[in-house]
Amino acid sequence: MPDVTKFSRGGLILFLSFLLMAVFSPALAPYDPWVRFEPYLPPGHEHLLGTNDMGHDILSELIFGSRVSLIVGFGAALMATLIGTAVGLLAGYFKGTTDEILMGITDIFLMIPQIPLIIVLAAFLRPSFWMVALIMGSLWWTSTARVVRSKALQVREMGFVQASRALGFSDRHIIFTDMLPNIFHVIMPKFMLSIASAMIAEASISFLGLGDPTMKSWGMMINFAFTRGGFINGYWWWYLTPGLCITLFVLSVVLLGFALEEQEEATMRLE
Amino acid sequence: MSHTAKRWSRYIIAIVIIFSLNFIIPRAMPGDPLTNLLGEDVILTDSTVAELRSEMGLDRSWSQQYLDYWWGILHLDLGYSFHRHSPVSEIIFSRMKWTLLLALPSLLLGGVLGTFLGALAGWRSRRKGQKMQTALFLAIYCTPPYFLCLLALYLLSFKLDLFPLKGFYTTGSAADIAHHLFLPILVMTLFSLSRNYMIMRGSVLQEKSSLYAAFARAKGLYDDEILFRHVFKNALLPIITLLAMDFGFILSGALFVEIVFSMNGMGNLIYDALLSRDYPVLQGSFLIITIMVVSANLLADLLYSSLDPRVRWQ
């Protein structure tokens, strides 16, 4: 399918440019994001994307904000993927009671309204952005667990796993050296999609002003624009670009995730 | 244990765990639990503090407090908001109907339109128009709902002056409420539509390559007939569960939409509670939302089993 590769190539390019932006922020940003210039400047020569109420340069804020947003997204997704893979592997490999209990827990986690719970926790904890990532990661593992489990159920019946078991290898050895490498390809797309939901959730939490106030993420920038009059006064440059950045980055991750899923399904059909 | 009992027990355990979390959070967090339970901008004299402490049972043992907590919930007592000077349950119930007025139509519209358009998109996935449509909904899928609101509000209300800027009503007539609700519901519908669209599209794409679809084609049925008489039914099944799970997302989305549109529903209630650190309201809202989400799941479970004979409850 030609359009799939075209889309996913676009996703890859977007993704890599955001990654480069986060890594080389200090070199790319024209100014320090905390240095003050004249406030409320519309986009122009001096400040390509204008300035906010404090006179901070928006383009520099955006570039440095990519670090915070990406770290939260990746951190949460990594956490979610680790938990999800562990739960799914154990449930799929051991089956029986272990499976029932672990999948029961997964079902229960699926029912927790996540954003409201994060709001309540964040209100009490006033967390740093690392904590936000950890909390989100510990809620978002359910769909990964389900996918990994169903794959693990298939893999455990395959010849080489049966052979390992017959040879008397320990469960731990079989799980790590036989099962995990053969499940890895279903984990990757899930990882990408977890980044997407974590980014959107981080943006939402920050929009409520619950993020880390010392860290200017994209969501935080929109929150400032909304609460400090940028929206009411029509300073569109203040909130438009961070919003677009969130959307574009999430889009790039989702496109990559879909492309990986598609690839996985294509190989399944070949088998 | 029978199948039915197992399912019910899952819902009950979920409720118990979430409610217990709600009990533990204010008591385990750093700081004085009394402050955590009352909210932070409440200023009290020492004698009232002592009085409240015993009235709220904070001087009793944890187990006793826990039992009292459940006793309160079973009597619909969610605590008292000192910030708003009224019982939490009263505040929430008066706000809830507005949020549901926003969330339910969007959920239904988004569900129906999303599955229908998504099915067509999956069925005719090679057409140019469908690809454009898919790209559009994918972009909406990737946008935080409140940002979509900001854009819609800026373009349609600020610039074009087509819709009111905020609130649920100014005069209170049905037409007036509808006029105020149009834009928020539109955004919410797009939000829920795009989610269902992506799922349904994927589902139909999978069903398309299955044998029964090929057989229907060999039998000489028209393309649209195959889609709506055979494929649609099978592709729809996973959607029902997803709709229920999405209910939580839609509800959370509605909270943010309300904040942007300054509508006095649950979203703004939670937002105000956050700003004034009014913890009882915050926790009460969380409980009510949880109950609604879990019941939606239960409903979907029952519906699913009545539609799909393979998973009928025994």
C-alpha cells in the first residue's frame, strides 16, 4: 500500500525533527526562554512567533518546551510499556489462575477514569513532572498488557518454547530468552501509541494548571495563555503554536504506531 | 464460580478499590488530614478544629473511619464543602445534568456517525476522498479536545460572531440553550466521532478480508449490501465495549470543553475546586464520575452479551 508508507514516512520525518528539536534546544532557540522582552509582541522580525505577557520569546519557549513534553511522554510510555509487558507476559505464559487474577486487575484498571484520578492525585501531591509521568505510566499499561498476553498465549505453544520447556529450562529463562524477543514487535506500536495518549494527558493536566510550574511544557504555555488573558484578548500566536506542536507530535507518533501495527499484521498474513 | 458472578464481582471490586483509594488519598498525603479533607482556604478557630476533628471521626481508628466513610457513601453523603457552604452531593447533582446534556448527545452522535463513516472508510479504503477524510479525522483524533475548542471558539465566536462566547444559556429558553450548546456539542461530537471512526475503520478493514465477505461477493450481492448486512454487524461488536470505555474519555473531554466555554457543569466545578483547593468537591466529583463510568461499562457488557450469542451470560 503506497499511501501507508507515504504517511508513515511523513510521521517519521516529523518525529525525528521534534526529537532533534528537543535534543538541540539550546543551539536552536534564538533566546533564553526566561529572558524578558517587550510583552504581547505579535509575530515579527525580532521574534518570529511573538512574545507573551512576560515578554518571553514564544519560539524559544516552544523549542525548550519540547524537552519537557517529550520527556513526560516518553517517561510515561516507558513505564506503561514495562508494566504492561510484564503483566501480559506473566498472564499469557502461566495461564490459569495467574492469568485470571492479572487480567481481572487489568479489567479493573481499565474502568478507572484516568484523567479525573490524575487530577485528584495531582491536586494533593503537586507533583514534579517526573511524578506526573510516573502516575500516568502506572495507569496506562492496560491495553499493552492485553495485546502482549494474547501474543504470549500464541508464542508459548510454539515449538521452540515447548522444546525449551522439555529441556528443563527455568520459567524465567524461557520468558526472557524465548518469549520476550518474539513479542517485542507487538510491543513497539503500543509503545508509540502510549506516547500519544500520555502527551495528550500531560497537555490536559498542564492546561488545568496542575503541571510543574517551573517547567514550561506546551500544555503549560496554553494554560498561561488561557488564564492570563491571551485568549480573551485575541493574542492567537500565544496559544496556537504550542497547540499545533502537541497535535503534530501526537500525529507523528500515531502514524508511526499505525505503520508498525500494519507491518505486524502484514507479516502475520504471510505466516 | 459462575461466569455471571465473576463479572459482577469484577465491577464490585473495581468500585471498592476506587472508593478506598479515595478514602486513602487525603489521609495518606503529606499535611494535616483535616486540611486535606476540608480544603485549604478554610480558616477555623482552634475550638472548631477540635470539634470538627471529632465530628468527622478523625480521632477514631482508621478502620472505624473507613466504615464511617462507607456508611456515608451508602447514604449519599459525600461530605460538606466549607468553601461553598453546602453538601457536596447537592452541588454535584445540580451540576451533573448540564455535563450530561453536553456529553450524552455527543457520545451518541459521535458513536452513530463515527461507526457509519468509519465503516464506509474501511470498506472503500482505496478511494481518494476516503483517504482525505481519514487524514482529517486522524488529525482531530490527535488534538487535545480543549485546543479544538479554543480554535472553534476563536474562529466561529470571536471572529465570525456566529455563536455565544460562554455559558449554557442567557435567557433560558430551549432555543437559547440549543444555540449555546451547538458549538461545544459539535466539538465533542468530532472528538468522539474521530475515535470511533478510527476503530471502526480498522475493524472493517480486517473483516473485509475474511471468507464470509468473499463468499457474499461470490454469491453476487451488491457491495453496499455486503457491508451493511454482513460486515457491519461483525465489525460493530468491538465498538460497543469501546463506546463504554470511551464514556470516561468523553466525560473527561466534556470537563475541559466546559472550562473553555465557561459552562457551569462538572468541569468548571472541578476547575474551581482545584483553584480554591476545595478537596471535598474534588473527591466527590471523582466518585460520581467513577460510578458513572463503571455503570457504563456494565451496561455495555450486558448489551454486548445480548447482541453476540457467543458471549451470552450464563
